[in-house]
Amino acid sequence: MNKVRWSVTVPEATDQALRGYLAETGVKRGDISHFADKAVQLYLSDLIIENVKIRNKQYNQDEILAAIDEAISAH
């Protein structure tokens, strides 16, 4: 997997809280990138899910479930 370098700025309190948490859990300093990657992935997933829920509010729940069942049984 290719990686890119980000330059981000966070409040000092956020930095201290994260470094303190990582130190308490035995995670090494270099794992801040891994932590940030996972946090961004989770946040994006939450945003996508919320957008799908909003988009699908206009549809009847039973119709959605019926369409899912139909699609699954077609395969």
C-alpha cells in the first residue's frame, strides 16, 4: 500500500491526550499515524452511514428489506 505524508495541526491538549493514551496502552510514538488513519476511517464510515440513513428516510423500511431479500435471492 502506498502511503502519503500529511501535515496536520491539532490543539496541544489533543496532542497531550493522545500521547498520554498511547503511552498508557503501550503503543509506541510512531503509531500516531496508525491511530490517525483508523480514526479518519471510522469517522468517514460514520459520515457515509449517516448520509445513507438520511437519503433512505424517504423510503419505507419494509420496501428496503424486501428489495434486499429480492437481490439476495436473485444470486
